Amino acid sequence: MSAATNALHEQRAPQTAFRLTLRPDNIGVITIDVPGEKVNTLKAEFVEQINDVLIQAQQQTTLEGLVIISGKPDSFIAGADITMIAACNSAKEAQSLAKKGQSTLAQLAAFPVPVVAAIHGACLGGGLELALACHSRVCSLDDKTALGLPEVQLGLLPGSGGTQRLPRLIGAGKALDMMLTGKQIRARQALRMGLVDDAVPHAILLETAVARARQGWSARRELPWQERLLNGPLGRSALFAIVRKKTLEKTHGNYPAAERIIQVVRTGLDQGSASGYEAEARAFGELAMTPQSAALRSLFFASTALKKERGADAQPHALERVGILGGGLMGGGIACVTATRGGLPVRIKDISTQGINHALKYSWDVLSKRVRRKRMRPAERQKQMMLISGTTDYCGFEQLDIVVEAVFEDLALKQQMVAEVEQHAAPHTVFASNTSSLPISQIAAKAQRPEQVIGLHYFSPVDKMPLVEVIPHAATSAATIATTVALAHKQGKTAIVVADRAGFYVNRILAPYINEAARCLLVGEPIEALDKALVDFGFPVGPITLLDEVGIDVGTKIIPILVEELGPRFAAPAAFDAVLKDGRKGRKNGKGFYLYPSEGQQRQRRKRADASVYTLLGVTPKAHLPPAEIAQRCVMMMLNEAARCLEEGVIRSARDGDIGAVFGIGFPPFLGGPFRYMDELGAETVVKTLQYLQQQHGEHFAPCERLQRMAQQGERFYPR
């Protein structure tokens, strides 16, 4: 490389994210390192930078190959900066954005010498599209390495050629599965499916990629015979018919991006790449303007912002060791995410060794599933399990920074736990109660250090549900809040700080929703019809199934607390007492509104509605309510209560309320959460709908004052 070129590089280095160096062996290395950012993301202004660096490379007369690698320690390219889409005011502008990306990567694909992507860390979205445009790919075997096209989760499709290159590389079947689920592929799996050409230890990644570039052009990998069969006319028709049917079963038509992905991939395979790229850019532009994509992107921005917040204006205390009280389902789950995601040593206390073993088995089962799926080595499983220990006394608790209590919902017992932890733990130890119903102020009432007592409400199953509610009481210190939020972040959770009021936030908006489904059931609407109506609306499961999952016994403990503090609108229908008295707890004991097969049963593997429930309730089942009416009644109760929670300060913002509902109870993500959905409908429409339902079904539908005021003044929860 000439002195003049080197001087040019030195001059450009601070401004550009793409830096070219030429090795003595005539292999050029393009290093991607976005200035001032922890990870690399692709921005619109990088189009010119990529073009410039490719021109620089072509000017090197001795160049024999190129390697593209990241300058970040644990990230290749984490995706494109989606704020670019928010800046687009029309489908045409968003389509133009996609075409620029396609054009830039087409130059990379047409580069006259072999180009190899050396991938370590996250290679997602536009990052994988860039790697696909290279002539071959090598990735590290590190656990941090993951490849995927997650655009569907934002209501979009890959817009820089991904829908066209991926099916040709790994076959339409596997490509559609990746794009329609947004799943992330680990290194060994990527190698098996042909997504990468080699997978090596991180230490030799660059040299392996360089060696591959020096080999020159390699023959294109032939697809496995199954994929070649699916590429034929008959196989392709069958594949797309099956994929479309399965996709519709999952999306219920609520996520247009999934259908457009199928269409665009098919266009490219049937009509050629040129038509495919054109269809991809057009679909990207149109999807970017849909309300579904706007809602999904708003959730992405909201959750990203929450992960950066401390929850209070204070620095969190250092977190080095964590304690768990109780080895039950919740305790085991909390221990699992603390050790396996947070990497923190965990000390579990239970009254029996059986309880400790139960908690240990939770983590063992979760990690063993990863081992079976080749996502983890047995040695790594053993290493993570060694972070978890147990005790039947308080041995070791003097070293803990925070103790999470997960014992039975009994106030006296929880107060006893506070007293014992204060006696045996360090003076700075935070006490966090995983309670779903009891007021934190009452749990802290007899504490010596009430400022270090806080609520930390997890959702079951802990290793899958992304939300936690952090609940300070009046005397909780800011440092305790910040420390608790920091623990949640280490556990991989999204945390919202909510007020110490009955039901907190999630259970408070959930109760009226389930109660309304119960009222529909008591007029004879079948259990399956009720659940289907809300699943079709967009919830992952229906309200009756959800009650079974949460536990009918748990629900009946929360309702009286809500009624006592907030009034009779929370009262469950009296007839439902008969269900609990019949010993029905839901999935946990295999018997609720549905019957659940035990693990040993082979004949009936799926749950089924228990017809004897109708006899208990004294009703004759008959589907007679329109599904849209069922969904409207249940959802409107939730919306009304969410607005009340914001008005009363139970949640800090509409953003927190949307995240809580979507991440906590599966409110349809494509609607963006209760508050974005109310903005979409308009406050006036929400109030009129509630008033109509009030006339038809009772005073519990009366619109709250906040919504009435917003309707009168034309207000919104979010600015336009």
C-alpha cells in the first residue's frame, strides 16, 4: 500500500466505520468498527463508506482477496439501525432505502477477487445480509456467535437481498424457517446447514478467513437432496402451501410481514433474482409503513431504553452473590436465570434438601435441553451448575448482596423471612420479595431496615417470561431500587418499576380481562370458543387457558385483595367458587377448566376442555356470542384498567404500561400494547365503545375519568 494511501486512511479513520489494510500476503482486511458504539449497526450513511472502501480495495493492483471482520470484541454486525425507517415518510422512501442496500451489497457480491466474511459475535439482520453477499463465510465457535434474520419481529422483511440470497444458499425450506421465526443460528448448526463454510476457534478466525481468501474461487456448495427436491416445481408448490398454512395458523393473519416474506421468496425462485430483488424492495417499503411494523418497532425501542435505565436516581450496589429463599418452581427458575444468564453465584435456602434438589433440577433440565440441541457443551453445563449451591440453614448468607424470597403467599411467613435475613445476612443485603399479591409495605412493616425491602415480581415460567415488576414501597431507598433493577438486567429481564398498589400493574389489568371471559362462560359460551376468540385477536393463549397456567388458586388469592382496595368491579363471578372447591388448580395439578395429561399418558397428549366444569357452573354450553364481541368485551376491560393505572401512578409511563402488558401477559405485540392500541383507536372511540358495553352488560364497563377527559380534549398517550 502506498504512503499516500496510508495517509488517506489515517485521515479518514476517525470518521469512517470501514477501514482497509493490505497484508503482506496481498489479502486486504476490511475492519468494521462504528465509532463511539459498543456494537456495529449499519446506518444509511454507510452506503458511501462501503462504496469508498471497495474502490480503495480495487485500486490495490496486487490484491488477491478480501476479508471482512469486525473491530468490536463480541459483535460482527448486530443489524441495521432501524431509526432509518422512522425517518421515512412514505413507502417509496423506505423502498429507496432497501434499493440502496441491495445495490451496495450487489457491488460486494460482484467484487473481482474472493471476499470472505469472518464472523464473531452477533451477525444479524443487515449484518447477515452483508455476510451473504460475500463469496464465503467463516465464523467463530464462540457462544456469542449467532446468525439470523430477525426482521419479521419488527414487522419487516430482510431488505438488502436476504430474501434472495439465503434460499439459494441453504434451500428455501431452511431459509423460510429462519426468516419467518427470526431464530438465531449457532456456529455448529450454521456449518451443518451450509450457512457458513467453516467454524473455528475465535483465536484462528482471521487466519482461517485469510487462508480461504488465498485459496481463490471455490465451487458452490450443492444443496442436500431434500432441498433440491423442494426446489423442483412440484416440491416447491408443496413447500409453499405447507409453509403458508402453518404460518397462518401461528399469525392468524395479524402479521403481514410473514405473508410478504413467503411471497417475495417465491417470486425470486419462480421469476428470477431481478424480479425477486424488486419484489423485496417494494415489500420492504410497504411493510415499513404498516401500523403493525410501527407498533413492533415501538416495543423494540421501548425495551431497549428500559434496559439502559436504572429505575432510580442512584447507583446500584455491586452484585457478586445472590440468595434465593425457597426451592419451588419460582425459586428454581430465579436461581436458574441468575446463574446461567447473570453468571452470578447463587445460594438457595430451603427447609429441606428435597426442595434444594428440586431447584437444582430446574437449572439442570434447562441446560440439558441446550446440550441436546448442540447449543452448549456438557462441560459448560457443569461449569454453570457449579454456580448454584444449597443450604437448609443460613450458612453463607452473610456474603450475599441481595436475597430474593420466593416462598408461599403468606404475609406472616414473608415477614418472618425478612427478620431471618436481617439477622443472618450482611447489613447492606437487599431483601426482594417475589410476591404477586401482598403489599410490599406490609412485608416490610416489621423490618429493621425497611429501606432495603422491595418487591420483585417474576412471571412463570421464569426462564421464558421476559418481564419483572420492581415494586418499591414508600420507604424503599433509591439505591435499593437501582440494585434490584440491576439484578433483573443481569438475569436478562426487562424491568418496569411499579407502585405498591393492589395487583401491582400486570395482575391488575389481567383480572378484569379474565373476569369478563368468566362472565361470557357463565352465559354458556364454550371454553374453547372463548379462548379461540382471544387467540384470533392476537393473544398467545386465551383467558381461560391463561387462568389455568397462572393457577386458579393463585387467581383467587389476588382477587379479594383487588376488591378490598379497588372496589367491586374486580369481583369474580360467585359461581366460580365451585371450581376451586372442586380441587381444580389448573395445569399444576392437571385439572382446571381443561384436563391435562400426565407425562406417562400416551393416548391423550393434548389438553382438552373438561365438560364437567359446565355442570359445576350450572350452565349448558352453546356457542352463541360472535368472537369479535367476546374479544371486545375482554380487551376493553383491560384497556380501561390500564388507563386507570397510568392516571393513579401505578406505572410511570404509557411506555412502561405497554411493555408490561406485552411482555407480562402477551398483549398482542402487533398492536404495540394497550396504550398504543388506544391511540390507534382514538380515545373517543374507546370511550364510546365502553359506554355501549356499559349499557349492554353493566357498570363495570364505565369508562374511567382519564379516558373521558382525553376523548373530550382529543388527547393521545403518545405524541404523533
